[in-house]
Amino acid sequence: MRPRPLTAVTAPACLTVLALATAAPAAATSTHEAGPPPVDVQLLAFNDFHGALQPPSGSGGRVTLADGSTVDAGGLASFATHLRQLEAETPNSLTVSNGDMIGGSPFLSALFRDEPTVDAMDALGLDVATVGNHEFDEGVDELLRIVEGGACHPEDGCLDGDGYDGSDATWLAANVVVRDTGEPILPPYVVHEFDGVQVGVIGLTLDETPSIVSAEGIADNEFLDEVATINRYTAELQADGVEAVVVSLHEGGEAGGGPNACEEPTGPAFEIAERVTDAVDVVLTGHYHNGYVCQGEDEVDGKLVTQALSNGRLITDVDLSIDRRTGDVVAKAAENVVVSRDVAPDAEAQALVDRYAALAEPIANEPVGAVTADVLRAQEPLVGDLGGESPLGNLIADAQLAATDEEAGAVAAFMNPGGVRADLTLASSDAGEGEGVVTYGEAFEVQPFNNLLTTLDLTGAQLYALLDQQFAVGRVLAPSDSVRYTVAADGSAVVPGSLTIGGTVVDTAATYRITVNNFLAGGGDGFTVLTEGTNAVNQPGFDVDALIAYLSGDPVAPPATDRITVAG
């Protein structure tokens, strides 16, 4: 039996129909003929919020405009103000998160297992939440707890002291199914009705999610092809009389020209938009943290395609005109609105942030170590467009080796760059801990995923295969200081015989104890060689504990980035 749609009527049928004499979007071409005026529907979309309740810092808290100028943006209180202003423009409004609303979050949200972010979105009236890859960081069971509520986190409990009642939004996961039954873990789509017309929203994540989340938490699930999934449920919606179809897709791409342009679009989201049925009207995307609006002449196979950066810096305002007789979208246009901080902060949103900040402050501000200078996570160029080492990635690898060399016999460690989420800076924070002092909150923001450290055996041949895999997946692992090797000039492989551990050339037939986090050990980021390791042992505590232990002695200097060299 096919999954039935979850229908939500968000506007009463008795609402007065609004004439569209002056409301047709300028960028859209209307196909509406004489007859009853169409119905205006507004979609307000965002993606990759990542629990950014407080104003993000650095480049993650700025929007670069088409002219190259920048605007400070983001923060829940400003986001709420802009969202409420946009909602006030029409009575028919639908708010959609296109994945990664939670996960990979700063300390304030992550400490409370992202429950503050869900509470915040409930207060803002979020209607639809599509799952992204980060919603699976702690596995399906934890995702369902976040959605359904009724229970505290099995390890941490309810740290805010007042329980947890779940999310008010409709969560969608069209292409994530239970392996044994083929049934979606959450509804595949939702239908909302406005003044007698229906809008269907299909929500799904990228089918490569299993390669970028821990395998243990999704062992009983499959992630299906995006195009086939979208086409299946679009046909089902049409069979039920729904002709206005929106896809909320946590997959992305890149386009230039500023947040409201679409120059030279590339990436999987655009390929998917090209291939799916023409019955789809709008594709809202995410995952790439890029900003674009592809409309008018830049539409992708007749579909409006958008993305809104990350961290709540943009809100995509999509205006649809829907024919009252046929249910078809007859005009569409969109704009990415900058969530600038020059507006009055929303009082309710600010109160929520302040409440959780007060609860977190004693933990966040506890000093745990010190650094002698900024330790940055940005990868330095290696070969071509491929990034190599970073000072912070190297430091983390060193910390993981120090945590496992004696207890587990490790001789080397490797860290995935995507797991390094913030810099360690010399300057004191507003908490006044002092220059160079690292607080628990700062360390947690660097490594917020609560991964375990896994030490396992690899042969020398497997080590070479692991490092060669870096160039296939496009990600270079940060090596501990015990490791040295040379990359071929064309960036295709490690030069044979160049790999050393502890100053000794690696023997392809010998066995070596290697430490990685459990995400990598499960084949995360495409490093499938690690799944071939033997004698795997998980160490007590989390990866952030190893970092804190490493920082707890004398102030630590940024490591040199000289562990990988390029031939020639």
C-alpha cells in the first residue's frame, strides 16, 4: 500500500480571494487566461541553518552581494524579524527548511542536542522540515526523537530541565526508507491548501547521505535515488489532483553572480532538476551553502531553482500564482532576502536565545586549555583545486594520536576536514576568559559531533590505498605529526615508498594501528578502505575530550603544515 500524504489545511476556505491585478511577479511570465483570478501563495525557504541561534561569526555570518560588498547577516532574532515581515505580505504563506536545520551546530544548540533550534522554529511557525544529511548525525532513532518528542536524550537527558515535546513542523524524508519494508521513515510529502488550491511539497535528502554520516545509525535504512523518488511522488500527487509541486531537496550546486543570480550553474541539484518530470514547478535546494536564484531565462528545464546560503543568512521568498480552476502554477518568481542585522531583533526569539545562553554559560565559559596564536581550519592548497593540510586539522590529528598511542597502541591518526567546524582564536571571547585561553564552548564548536575515536589495524598496502582514496573523493585527511608522504605532481596518488610513520618507511606487508573517528571508520566521506580495518576498538569518551586533553597542558602552538609534500 502506498504511503498516504499528510494533508494540512493552513488557510480556511472562507478567506477572501485576493485579486492579482498588481501582484504578478515582475520576473515571471504568466500563462493565466481570462477567468477567476489566480491564488497567490508565498514560500519562505531556508537551508542549512545548523542551529545558528546566535549571530554567526566570520565568513559564515556575512553575505557577499553581486557588487562584491558584504553584509553581516544571520542570528535567530534577526531571522525571526525578517521572516515575520515577509509572512505579513500575504495570508497564504508556507515556511520550509530544506535540510540540515540541525546538526553540525554551534555550542549553544549542540549542547542541548539541538532542542533549542527545534523550539525556536516551532515559535516561528515552521511548516515543513526536510531531512538533510546532518539530521542523521546521531542516527534515525535520534532523528525520530527530535521529530516526535516525548523523551529526553538517552545519554544527556533534558538538560534544560523542562522535557522535550518534539517538533510542530511536518518532517519529510521521501527517499529514506526502512530496508526490510521499503516504507519511508517519515512522510514523503505534504499537501497544503490555500483558498481552494493545493500545493504539494516533496522533501528528500541526497542519496549519498550514507557516505557522509556514521553508518551505525542508519544501518537499517536505504537512501533512494533522488530523481526516481521525485518522479514517483509527483505522479502520486497528480493522481490526487495536486498540480502545484514543490521539491525541497537537500542537495545542491554552485552558481555565480550573487545571491539573486544564476551564472554558470553546476552541481548535482541542477542535474536532478533537469532530469525530473516537467510537472515539478520549484526546486528548493541546500547542502552546498551557496546562494542563487535561477528564474526566468535561467530556469532549469522550466523549473525555478533556488538556494539560500547557510546559517540563516538568507530567506528565499518564492511567489507563486496558481490557477484556481486547474491548480497549475501560472506564474512564479523568487528573491533571496538578506537577513541583515540592522532590524529590531524579535523579542520572543531573543528571549529564547538568552534563556539557553544563561543555562549554557557556566559550561561554555570553563577554561580547558590555551593556544599561542590563531589555529585555523582553512585548508592550504595542495594540488589544483584540492585543499591539503590545515593547522587545526593537524592539531586535532595530533590530539587523537596522543589519546590513543599508549592505551590502544596507535602510531598514526587521521582527521576528516569536514569535521572541523570552527577556528581556535587567540583573542578572548566576550566571556573575558583571556587572550589565548580556550573554553569548553570554543573547543566544542570545533568538534560538535560527539564522535568516538576508533583505533584499528591497517596493512601498509591499505594505508596507501586509503591515502590514494583522498584524490578520488576530493578530500584530504589531516595527518598526525608521525606521518609524512609525497603526492604525485598531478595529484593522482601517493608516491610509492614516500609514506613514513615515525620516520620509518611504511612496509606494505606490515600492520599498523591507526586512529580515526567512528564516522570515518564506518566509511564516511567515501573512505571505504577504513571499513576493511581489523581489531577495531572504540575508545572511551568523545573526540572533543581528546582535543581538550591535548590543550590542557602548556599553551599549544599552531602545527606546521609540512606533513604532505608534492613531488617536483
